[in-house]
Amino acid sequence: MPRLGVASLSALLLLTGIAHAEDCIDVQSTAAAADFKPCDEFEPQLDLNAALAERAQSADAQATDSVPWIATDTSDLPATFSTSDSGVSVRTSLGTWRDYNAKSASATVAQPEFGSAVNSFDLPKAPVAAKTPIDVWSNLDVNGFDGSRDQSTRAGVGADYTLNKAAVVGVSVEHGDARSALVPGIEQDQKASAYMTLQATPLLSLDARTEWQSGNAEFAEASGAAERGAFLLAPKLNKSFQLDDGTTLSPFLTYQREFDLSASHRDGVDPTLDAMQSAGAGITYSKPDSYSLSVTADVDNFGGAEDQKSLSSRFQLSVPLSK
């Protein structure tokens, strides 16, 4: 019996070795007997450290996609946030809220888990909000609150009416507070405006605006009059170039001519209208639904005396605060 058990165990080991070696048979062999090769030659080689390092590099490359940090983590606030070297501005409107609500109501579909079956189906369409030609907006500007001695805030509300794709008319009212290092007290003013924007050609747009402004004693001391009126005409040349990555590059030229219509000027010695002129140039780099960067340089009062001319520049970043 012991001999029979040893013989059976030996036969079992032999059959196991043959079954294991059967996976390693060299089918290219032409010899009469099967040509066996060690299975180690066919084992896949996997470098786990190299795979993890490659995955980390791929994640870093996706995170760094030339999008500013401020545009990578937007919150649920349907508004446009703009910052410049002197202050910040926030603007929102009924049209912005309408687009935001339509996007929030759009159906979302969760991705299936790995290895699970994918069933094809038609997505429900997002609700279409009725668009009206009237859009009500509000805007808040804050300047100089970075340690500067000159600080100001201005809040406004207005309504735009779209006549067609090329023309928009509107009205607005504003209230402003300003603190200056040169003028004691707080300057307060109220401004009412009526304006029109016309896209005359694909390259040329035209802004026309009439303003009526009044303020307190500090405002009168700083501006020279307690009340003032003006008419502004501002044509703009703008050309957009679409880049391969979907971004847009838009250089532009601006010109503004302001006519003084205030009663104090009409009662002066010279009854003709004063014309204050300014011109500028700049470029805007924008990525749709993400951000836009704008750099502008302006020459103010270039038509006046040498001591009245001034050169200014502005850098502005605009980010839509909505997902």
C-alpha cells in the first residue's frame, strides 16, 4: 500500500507538470517531440512605478490648460466679474439669469460604471426660455480700496431694448460716492443717461450717449459745477481673429468726443460747445464661457493744451461667475 500511494503521487505530479508545460509549448517547433520553453519568458513585464508617474504627469498636463486660476473654480452666481488695476466691477441682468436658469434645468446623465452595459437613449431637450427685447441690468463699481487715498463706489441700474441685431437703445440711473485726498468730505452725485449702440458694419460700432449729472457741494467744488450735461459720441473699430484652440484675439481702436451741454457753460463767455477728445487702442484675448483679458492705452484731451493731455493704461480681466 505505501508503494502504491507513492506511485500515485508521482503520477499526479508528472501530469501536473505536463498540464502546466502545455501552455508553454512552442508551436513553431518542427521536432518530433514537443519543444517546451520556460513560462517565465512569456510573463508580462509591468513597471508599476513608471505607470503611476506617467499618470501623475498626465493629470498635471490636464490641470494646466492656460486657464487663469480665477476662472477654474466659478461659483453658482449668474454675473460677470471684472477686475482692473484700480478696482472691481460686478454686473448681472435678467438675460444672464434667464440663460443661467436654462442651463441649470438642462438634463444631466451620469456616466455608467466601468464594465457595465451602455443603453442608448435620446436626451430630453432643455426648456427654451422666451426671449424678450427688453433686458434689465445692474452694475456695481468699486475703485481704490487697495490702500489708495482716492476711493469711489458707483451703483447703477438700467434697461436695454433691442431694436434688431445691430441696434440697442437704453436708459440708466446711477449713484456715486467718492473720497478724494484733495477735496474734503464725500462727493455724492446722481446721473441719468440715455444711450444707443449701433453696429454699423462688422468692423465699426458706434455709441452715442446723453448724460445729466448733479451732486452735492463737494461734487460742485471738484467738478466746477453742481449740475452738468454732456453728449458723448464714441466710434470703435474692432476686428476679431479666431485661433485654432477656440480662443479669440480682438485688436481695437477707440475714439471719444464729448460736448459740454451744461447750463453753466452756456452762460459763459464762449457760447460754443467745448469738445473734449480722447483716443485709445487695445487688444482683447477671450476664451468662450471662461474668461477675457483686455489691455488698453488711452490718450485723453489730445486736442487741448499740452498741460491738459494725459496718457493712461488699463488691464482688465472678466470672468463669468456661472456654471
